[in-house]
Amino acid sequence: MDETIEWRVEPRPVDYAEALASMEARAAAVTRGEGRELVWLLEHPPVYTAGTSADPAEMLDQRFPVHRTGRGGRYTYHGPGQRISYVVLDLRARKRDVRNYVHAIEGWVIAALGECGIEAFRAPGRIGIWTLDRGTEAKIGAIGVRIRQWVTLHGFAINLDPDLNHFTGIVPCGIAEFPVTSAAALGKPIATDRFDAALRATFSPFLAALAGAG
């Protein structure tokens, strides 16, 4: 574990706009060389977020507030029972490769879910974290990142035990043909602290995947 990277775990839900401002401030400090890199684990009150490619036609029922955000991707949902991680890392001293970064994030989360007894995988052409739910491919986690001056922002959201009905207000990440699932829906519930520990246990291989010439 790289001890220079701060791990922050929030004990209660954090307002989305407040979290965004805090993440942006930390990323700016890292860019200036004045702040530590960060892995921030938290949960939000119910909210829909719109990435840079969000299509208004995919907002089906605006039952929660909608926040525009600078991450890539389309609409997604955040809420209780979902583990959010905002990852602020300086890629200037690592591989300056956006595809490699997203691939490494996927691998990290897949490994963490594996530690908790859930077999997850990548799906060609579909960013995110996938698993099988009663024999059907289903999305258990979303990934949305932004990289500014080679410092990373945003991260991933994993469905531990959210209200899956809340996803029906949008076309999640623009993918209508596949369902959304959760650890609880799979009959393999994961406590938040257990998943956090799995993320820590699988963090070193993730960093190794980012290593390389800046």
C-alpha cells in the first residue's frame, strides 16, 4: 500500500455537489503539487448525474435532483446502498494513458468484488463492471472518469444494496438492453466495510497497472 495516498471513508452520506467541490479542490491541489493523492469512499443521497455525453431523451422520470458533472459518460444514479469511490491520482508520474487508467480501474473493482465472492468481468464495448444475474449479463458497477492535466477525477460506483427501482428513472449509462443488479440482488450481500477492505487489499495491483514512464 502506498502510504502517500490518503484513504478517506465517510461515515454518513455526502451531498453530491459538496463532494464534487471537495474533489475538484483536491485535484487542483494535487496538480499544483500541494496536496496528497486521494481515494475517497462515500455514499450520496439519491441523485441522478449527467456526464458529458448525457442525452435528455434518456431521462425518463426525474424523480431525484439532476447534477451536471464533468465526468465522461451519460446518466447514472447514485444513492444509499451504493459504494462510491472518487479517485484523485497524479498520472504525470505514471502512465499517461486514459485507456490504461480506465482498464486498471475496471480490473481493481473486479478483483475487489472477487474478494467478496462475486465473479465480475469486463464487457467488450461497454464500460463498467458486469456480472451474471440468473444467466443474464447485468451491470453491477458504473465507471465515469475525467482526467485534467493528467490528474484523475471521479471514479466508480458499485451497487451493494441500492433500491434498483431508482435506476428506472433513467437509461443507465445509455444502455437499455441490459439490466442493473446489485450484490444483494444476487443473493451475495456485501457489507460496506467488507467491500472497503477488499478495495484496499487489491489496491497495490491497481497501482502497478498504472506504473510506467510519465
